[in-house]
Amino acid sequence: MAGNSSNNLTTKYNINFAGKIIETTVTKMASAAENWVREIRSIHNGRRIILGLDCEWRCTDYWGFFNKVATLQLCVDNNCLILQMVFMDYLPQALKDFLNDHTVTCVGVQVDEDVQRLKNEYGLGCSAGTVDIRELATRRYSLDPETLMGKRQLGLKDLALLVVGLHMDKPRNVCKSDWQANVLTNAQITYACIDAYVSYRIGCKLLFGN
């Protein structure tokens, strides 16, 4: 993982995963989010976009209580954006328009719940189409209790192996770490990036077969 910090609000990394380099931008700045969206739109030039979407938040010891979403991760192809939502100066219109574009389909595990939280907590609407990759994979592969390996439902790690043959780690200590930290650790950035990237890859496989 290589980092190249341009300032204390935006940092760019190259994250290696499964033989791919994922260009990752971690930011608290609306302008960096605008630039990322502009680049993605330029690359796709009006074509349909599959958008891996995931969120992280700080865990609490209080049962049933959730902190606000701390990070929003978006991934298209090998380009990932990690927004530190609790520190953003503001949410740019370009990002709002992107998440409401009819050519964009947001994919992830329980993605509708993430989208609802973003709307409730930040007023960030997302009327673009959404696809829960767990639900779609369950139907597509006709998963039964034997296939589920005794699990009530599959997580992203299970789906990664089943659908696209990718092995991913989801260290519990990183999952439960402080996502509201002013500076995210390399482990957190890698974790967040790979979650969004794998969601994107699974979505592409289930929707397009590639």
C-alpha cells in the first residue's frame, strides 16, 4: 500500500488486492469528491455505471445504538473514493447528482440500509437503482442450507469467494475500530477500499456476467 499525501485533508493510495491496483482517494474535502465523480463520468461517458457502495461507523457497547456513518466508500472499476463523512466540509452537488443518476446502480450487501442511513443522517439521497448482492446471489445460485455452510446468510467474504473467486480478509479488530478517527489507519483504509471494490466486482458478475 503506497500513499501520496497532497495535503492533510486528501490522501491518495495505491492498494494491491488480488493482483489489481486500486487507486484510492481518502478525503474530507468536497472538491476531491467532485473531482473523483468528474473522472468517473468522463471515463464512462454516459454508459451505465455499477457503483460498489459501503459504509463504516464506529461501533458502540450499547446494544441497539448506532453511531452516525463515519465513512462512505464508493468504487467503480479500480477507482475507489473514501469519504470521511463526519469531517466533510460539505457534500457537493456533483456527488448528490451522481447518486441520483438513473445510469448508476449502487451495489452492496444490504445496500438499501446503507442508503437509508445516508439519507437520514446526512440528507444524502440516492434515487439511483440499488441491488443487494446477497439477495441477488441467493436467487441466482439457488442457495440452500447446505450451500450456506450452516450460516443463516452469507457475508461479503463468503460472497466474494462464491461469486468471483476472491479471497478477502475481514479482521474483526479493524471492523470494530474507530472509524470516526481524524486520520484513518492503513488497515482501515485497506479494509474500506476492499469492501467497496469486492462489492463492485460481485455486482458486475451478477448483473453483467463479467
